[in-house]
Amino acid sequence: MVKHEIDHVVWYDKRGCMVLSYGDGESDRIVATKRIAAKLAQEVGLLLVPTAAGTVLWVRDPDTWRAA
């Protein structure tokens, strides 16, 4: 995977933040609205997947993963 390619985005309702996880194992926590998280996920080509109430998760399509 490419360094700092976003692998998944999790948005937490209670915390009002999103966590970006990258292919190199790093992550960032950013204060953001659900709308901002959704827009970012869409821009980088992530897919929405089912999660527990209070969180939203977008992940990279396995067909688009790059070899390390």
C-alpha cells in the first residue's frame, strides 16, 4: 500500500470526530462532522459498511488495494 493512503474512515457521533487510518499503520483523529467525514470518504473512493449505532465506517474496496 502507498504510504498515507487512507484505508478507512470512522466517524464517532458522541466524540464528533473522525479517525483516518492509513496503509502504513498510522492514524489521525480529527474533529469533524459526519458530512465532512462522508465527503472525504467519497473523495478517496471508500465504501460505506454497516456498523453499530453511533459510528459510521467507510473502507477501501478490496479490489483497489495495492500490494505493499
